[in-house]
Amino acid sequence: MSKKVQERIAGKMIFALSQKGGCGKSFVVRSFVQWGRHEGWSIAAYDGDSGVGTTYRALGTRENGRLLDVQEPLVGAGRYSLRHELQRQEIVNTMATKAPSIFHDLPGGSAYDLLKVQDEGLSDFSNLLRVMDMCGYSLTLLHLLTEEISTTHSVAQYLDAFGSSVRHIAVLNRAFQDKGGGFTSWEGSNTRKRLQDVGGKEIFLPALKPQVRDKLDALHLPITAGFLEGGLTIDESGHLLRFTRELAEQLKLIEDWIY
């Protein structure tokens, strides 16, 4: 990337993705966006899997407890379906917000749908990246990893498609370690070395006690909720305090790539 282009690019597009579903993409987007907004960063958020709507429900603005149909993405969360032919173009149209950071939670296994946004389903994303560049945005990919080897294969697939033209961040989801798993398929893999060779970074997402996570959902509370806020118990508040402290430490390592 030339120095002239680097000086012109100010915005960041962040895609949370994996060819494997159920690996924690939505919780990563929720956590990164809520923490960033709490710290004063201007962030637009979008749920690219509107049929499921996990991120939309977690980040969306509510009135009297009811989720609003019309959202301001810089405050709540917009939504569209990357899989829907008439909606997937919204992923690029979101750059019209001119938000410094734009997060997209993309559905699992959506690489081909992403290719159809600007590149007519061809084998690379060159035109998508060209359009982003012309709008003043660079792209960061958040690769979600669990103990399953399919998540490592997903990183390899996106490395093949994007190479060093984007920023790559491997996010190791420690929630799955509570089930006795680890990251053996990732550690020592050639894919991990490839990510490091293109300048990629690696962080972990701290585990949060499932009961606390469920309580946050039920009470519509952010991960930045204060001690004993909104009906949280002392035990629940303590677990959340540890989670946000560890999360903040990890986000410091990638702050300049996502905020």
C-alpha cells in the first residue's frame, strides 16, 4: 500500500467471520463494540445475518424494553442479510455513514456470498477491496477460532483469498476451553505461521460464565455494566469484572486495527 493511500485511509471496516458457524462471532462483535463505545470510540455496528439477528438483539436500541425496528447504527445496530441477493450490497453501502469504525457480524460459511457483493462470485475480493479503498476504508478480518479444526481451515481459506491485502486477527475463543477443549489444531499449524508471516495478530477472547452471559441477555445489559447494575448479583458482577478486565488487556493489542 502506497504512502499516499495510507494517508488517505482513515476508516476501518471489520468483518467477524468464519466458515464454521457457532464459534462466537456475534459475542465477539458485541464485546468489541460495547467496550469500544464505552471507551468513547465512534463505532457503527451491523448484523449481516438478519434472519438470526443475534448481534441486532444484543446491540440494538430499545424503547420501553422493545427492540426498535429502525436503528441508528452508531448507537444501536443496523441489519441486513448477506445471503439475500437484494440486501448483500448493504455491506458496502454502510461506508456512507463515514463512521471511523464499522463492524459487521457475518453469517457462518458466507465466503461465497461475500464474493458476490462486488466480485461476481469470482475467486478473489479485488474489486471489493478497491471499492473500500476508494471510500477511504481499510479492512480487518476477525477470524474466530475454537478447538475445532474447521475454524483453522477457515482462516486458511480467507488467507488464500485476501493474503496480505488486509489485516488478519486470530481471535481464540476461550469459552470453548471451559468444555475441556484447547487450540491444538491451531497451535503449531502452518495456517498460524502463514497468518504471522503476513503480519497478522493473535489475541484471545476471555471466557465468561454462561449464566452471566445469559443474565446480560435477559436484562439487555452491555458487557460494560457496572457492579451490581440492573439486577446482577455480587457473584455475577465479579465474573463480569474479570471478563472486561481481561478483554481490555487483549483489545489494547489490536486497538489501532479496529478503533
